[in-house]
Amino acid sequence: MSLKSIIQLTENLKSLYIKTAKNLKGSDRRQFMASVVKEEIETRINRLPNLKKCFVEIFAKPA
């Protein structure tokens, strides 16, 4: 399963994100885009328990 297939936005939401990003400049724009991506990924992962377990195992701090 690719990350692209996990993240699918509605056209309205996609349009809103693009308009907002275009109105921001510099670090504000980068922060906004990063927070959108982070939130979308977390939302999708929480809906897929097996994928969430995989991410936890990959990104867990070594003991």
C-alpha cells in the first residue's frame, strides 16, 4: 500500500489548502504545509490499525 493511496483529499479541501498556502510566505507557508501533511497522515494511520502498528515499530526509540 503506497502513501499516495492512503492520502486522498476532497477537491474542496485540496483547494482550500492550496489557496491558504499561496497566501502564506516563507516559514509560515512551510509550517502550514507540514502540519497539513502530518495531520492527514496521522488521521489515515489511526484508521488503519495494522499500518499504525508498523509505524510505531519503525519509529519507536530503541530500548
